[in-house]
Amino acid sequence: MKAELVSRCYKLIAICFVALVSIIVDKTFYQGRINPMKIREILFVGLVLILVFSGVHFAVAEEDPARPKDTIKIGVICDMTGPTASLQTPAPRAIRLYFRNVNDQGGIQGRRVEVIVEDDRYTIPMHVSAFKKLVYRDNVFMFMEIGSTGAMLALMRHFTKLNIPNLATATSSMFIDPPRHHHFSNGATYEQEIKIIFNWLMNVLKVKDPRIGLVRADTEHGKVGSRSVHKEAKKYGLKLAGEVIVAPGALEASSQVLCLKRENPNYVILHLTLENCAAFLRDARKFNLDATYVGTQYTCMEATVQLAGKAAQNFYATNSFAAWYDDNPGVRAVRKVTLKYNPGTEKEIRLRSYMQGFAESVIVHEGLKRTGKNLTREGLIKAWEGMKDFDMQGLSSNVTFGPDKHQASEYCKFYKADVKKGIFHPVSNWIKAKE
């Protein structure tokens, strides 16, 4: 948009010049007389117009979001009011709070950080609209958190075209393999999580007669999970014992439970999000679908256990980030900053998506610090690519990027739901998918 505005300024300058020459020629040759005073007036007005439009060009040229002088603008797009809002809203809250604390301590190399959040209601058209607003109106320096796999797929080429860095939680491997110059992520991808789940079932638990079912949404997120589950099942010589679809934000899933029950699975992979996972677990208990349930990242939320209640008794899930109630230096730092700005909320358990937002803010902050005073987008990318075994203090596994590696960490842990406390307990150390 800036280039387009500059182009228009040049055109206006050219038009003014041509108009000026035309008037002088008209006065001089066609009207048969020369009036020096008139020509001076015309030249003066023309010069003023040229300077005005030239000034617009120079002002535009100075406002370069790729080289921020005083304020680093970070764009965040997620579902704030749609079907997955309860899952997604904690992340931008954490990002805003983290950088509020950074600003209160003097900012980064003398620059303040402004986090601008837009709501996409979990729809791709609204997401694209929000992206354009953040890029062309707000002039953001970079992005954090993209609200869905489908939205990421729709925008990926634009990040590359516009040279805008983006750090988001890992979703699909297609965004990081091969690496894309401006895209970075942290945590295991859906494909890696599915590999880890199958390895756990087949090689760790050594399940006999595994009959594995799949529950997923009819979204790009769900389709990535479906492809991965079918691929892993084929690798182990298995045929899925049914696959059903539950919409994001669904509050009941009785028909899907009954459909899957006919296939009699003993293990069910829940590649869902918070509300529809809890809905499926409740109805599975209601209709006696007796199985062990294993969820991927966005089912591993404390609110899932609280909403599902006793139905989460036999529920496991994977996640790449620490919990609010863990005891390690990184989590203690999160609690300290959070309670500094929200005193009296010690008993409130923040969701794991809040911890995710905080962990990603640490990575962004470190990259911006390493870039130095001459902050540019390419400088940030190089700074991230120079991070090796960066200690996340327990918020996630350690971070390592490189020119050919834009996924900070491929690790996650297995957790088991604690119905009484409404939380998860780890039942493994950090695990990486085996190729």
C-alpha cells in the first residue's frame, strides 16, 4: 500500500508539472502576449503544489514499518468471539501482559511494544480482512499467533511476499517443512503429535488388538489430523475403527458417539478443541462408549477437564507447553508477572493456551533484543536463526532455530486428566516424534 501511495504522489507531481507547462505555453504562444507577473504567479502556485505532493512522498517514505524507530507493532489475529474463543483468547491476553511488563521496564532498545489484536471469529474471510487492516493501516512490524490452520494456509504466501516475520504455535508440518523464510513456530506439529500418540500406543503401552477411532472437526485443522492418523494407522498395519466429525464449539455429540460406538473402538484419538472435546467426552460417558481417550494439543486444556467432569476420567492428551500450576522457574515468572497486574487472582488457573502465549512472547522478546538498535525484519529473522538451545526455563523444551530449521522445538509431553482437581498431570518427559 505504501508503494501504491508513493506511485500516486509521483503521478500527481507529473500532472502538476504538465499542467504548469501547458498554462505557460497557452499564455505565451496562443494568447499572443506575455505577462511576466502572471507567469511568476503560475510558477509559484505550481512550485507549491509540487512541493506539497513531494512532501507527501517523503513523509510516506519515512514511515517504514520494517524499520520501527519508536514503537514495535505486533499483530495478533485470533478467535475472540467465535466458536473457539474460550480456547484462543487467553493467548493474546498473555502476549499483551508480557509486553506491558516489558514496556514498564523501559521497552526494548528504547522502543515500546504495541500489541494490536484483531478478532477473526474463526473464519478465514474475517482473518484475511484483519490481516490487511494490520498490514496496511496499522503498519505492524511482525505477527504472532494466527488463529487457525486454514487461515495460516491462506496467508502464508502473503507473509513471504510482504517480508513480514511471523511466530506462531506449530500447527501443520507443511508450514515448516521445508522452512519458509518468514515463518517460525514452537512446539510439536499435529503430524508429530499423531506420530507420538501412535508410538505410545503401539511401542510403549504395546496395546493388544488396537481398535483406534478418530474424532475431528471438518476444518483444515481436522483434515490435517485425519491425514496423519490414516498415515500412521497404515504404517502399523491398522484400519481405523471409525471416524466422526464434531463441529468446533459444539455442545453435544450424541449422534457421533453412537455412530462410533457401533465400531467398538478401545482407543479414541480426539483431534478437537476445548468445547467440542468436552462435549464428546460427556456424551461418550452418557452412552457408555468405553474407551481410552487421547487428545492432541488443543484438547489439553484445564477447562476441558472442568467441562467434561467425570467423563474425563480416562482422558490423556499431549501438549508442548507447561501448566500454570507447574513448579519451575519459567512458570514462576509467568505467575509473578500475571499477579503483578492482576492482584487477588492467585486461585484462578490460567489455561495452557495462556502459557503458550507467554512462551512465544519470550521467544519474540529474545529475538528483538538480539537484533540490537538497528531493528529490521531481516535482522529479527537472523537473530531467531541464531538461537541455539535457548533455555525456556521449563515453559517449553529448549529452543533451537537455524537457517534450515524454523521450528523451535518438536517436543511435547503426555498428560492425564485429574478430574477432582480439574487439571492435568504429566505422565512422560519431553518426547520427540520418531521418524
